[in-house]
Amino acid sequence: MRQNLQHAISEMMHHKLRTLLTLLGMVFGVGAVIAMLSIGEGAKAEATRLIETMGLRNLVINGKDFDQETLTEIREDSLGLNMNDIRAIRDTLPFISNSCGEQTVKTYSLFSTFNNSDAVVKALDPNCFDMSNLKTASGKLFGAQENIAFQQVAVLGSEAAAELFPGQEPVGQLVKINHMWVRVIGVLQKDQLSKDQIQGVKLGAEHNTVFIPLQTAFKRLKREALDSELDTIKVTIDDSIKPQVASMAIDRLLQRRHGNVDDYEIVVPASLLNQQNQTQKIFTIVMSSIAGISLLVGGIGIMNIMLATVLERTREIGLLRALGARKTDIKNQFLIESATIAAFGAAIGIVMGVALSFMIQSFANWPVEWSIFSIILAVSVCLLTGVVFGYYPAKQAAELDPIRALQKN
């Protein structure tokens, strides 16, 4: 085995250009497989993190936007999403374990003593922090006590904090929202997500948001007469029911309460995750198939080169057979040569795949997650391709008649 391997490497070095051209198909194939699978894993992990911000066991009910004329007609039958909807859902449906409401504040002025900001201002129940897995990097979150006492406090997203207080510690500072001053009591942890939507559904983008207690907003800030009390309702369901079934039950309840007016939509994060994974699976299959074609082309290249090598070394094969080499020995020698070519191609392909992944991550801002499985899969397929396509030339070499081989000019 060692002698055959040394001989194989010697042959490769003797025909450098030919070997390099043979390797290209394997290099591109392995590199493409590793890059595509790493991007696929990255997208899957990113989707999971995005869904975690919504909560996998949560259902999100968003109010729809309408023009003023349509909204006037709708308000004759429906008040839009409101706190009574939350109470009805919680009291009527036994599978609801938690709930909260959100309202996006119409902001015409948002500034601190250091800078202005275009961040979104959201008023919400304290429960929403837990339901959205939001945690602070400094300070604390406001709770039920601050909410029911109409306290003028705020929690800042990481980007909003950096914009309002550049180079400063935000906690304890004052921010003015429209006509109301609020004191910053906490700053959220910076998220590492590269996007704020999944399957076309926009998420909260909490990094550029200012959060204030919901009851404070009701008490201290004005709301347009036709605006709904809440923009979003979130509910957490227990494990006794599937999210899709819970969604249907909530939809029927809200239809009755809203006079069958279609002024809301229900988002099921679990379904979004399934759709995203299915889309990503199709993408991975297509791209891996294209990479597989490159491996196939590389395998054909190996077969061509090995057939040419058999013709070049016919006398050598005849001499080996005359000195007592068995057919199996000849076959193994050529199989090891083809496998060695494939192994070198796989090694270079790994480097290329890693480099390609980093390039895509840098230029396209796509997330990348490394998977040992993808590397092992790509290398295994490459080696298998080398052996399969090298078998026929090896068999041809082993079947040569030693006498005729020695007579070959």
C-alpha cells in the first residue's frame, strides 16, 4: 500500500499540468458542496434564531393597515385589536399560558440631550419581554409595577441606545418621546441577526426600538380616534395543542368579536420555521446537485487520464506481470492512483470551500455555519467518485495480456 501510494504521488508530480487539470473538477465540486451546505446550515440556524425572537410556541396577531376612508367604514363594525380581545382569548381558550399586547407609538420627536433618533417607539406589556426572549445587557426591564403605575421609564434596543447616547452610559439618562420625558432603566443585549424578517414576515427589529410601558402610553400619549388600541397581540400556547389548531380557534373567536371584519392576521412562527426549512432544503438540494455535476465531470476526467496512463504504461504493466505481479496487484495500484488524485482534489476543495464560504459571508452578508458532516460528505463523495471512475481503467490494466504488453512499442 505504501509503495503504491508513493508511486501514485510520483506519477502525479511527474505530470503536474495534467494532474492539475484532472483535479479541477474535484476541487470545484468539493468546494461548492462545502460552501453550499455551510450556507444552508447558516440559513437554518439564522431562521431558528429569528423564530426564537418571536417564540416557537407563540402566536402573533397583527392588526392590518388601511387608508383613512376604509378605516372609517371598518370602525362601524370593529374597534380593531384591543385589551378586551386579550382578556377574551385568555378567559375563553384554556390552552393559553401567557399573553401580552403591543402598540407602536406614532412618534414625531425622539431625542436625548446628546442626539436625535429615528428609532421605533413601542408600548408593551412587560410579559412581552419574556415571550420574545429579550434580555438586558445593562440595567433592568420594566415590570408590572411600573406598568400599572404609569411610570415614565424606557428600555432601549442596542442600536437606539448607541444612537441616542453615543459613547455614553444610557441607564439613568432621559429621553423625550414627543412631549413626554422618560428615564432609561435598561438596554437590551445586542442581537447578532443579519435580517429582521423571515418568509416575508417582518419581525420586531428590537435593536432599533425604544420600549415603554403600555399603560403609560395609554395614559400619557395621545392616540388618533380611529386607531386601534393595540397593533399586536402575542399569546403563548401550551404543549397540549398544535400551533395551527390554536390559530384556527383564536381566529374564530376574533372573527365573532370583530364582526367578521378581516382587520387582523395571525402569524404562526412554527409554520414560518417549517416553510423556511423547506425552502432552504430545496435550495440546498439544487445547489448540491449542481456541485455533484462538477464532481461527475471530475470523475470522468479521472477516468480519461487513467485510461491514458494505462496506454502509456503498457510495457510497465507487462513487465510487472512477467515478474509475478497478480491482476489484483495491478488493479490496486491503479485504483490507489485514482483515489490519490481524488484525495488531493478533496483537500484543495476543502480549502476552496472554506474560502468561498467566507467570501459569500463577507460580500452577500449571508450567515455561515460550519458542519463536520458537510465536509465529511463532500470528501467521501469525492473519494468514492475517484474510486468508481478509476475502477474501469484499473480493470483494463489488470486484464492486459503480459506477453502482448511487453511487445507493445
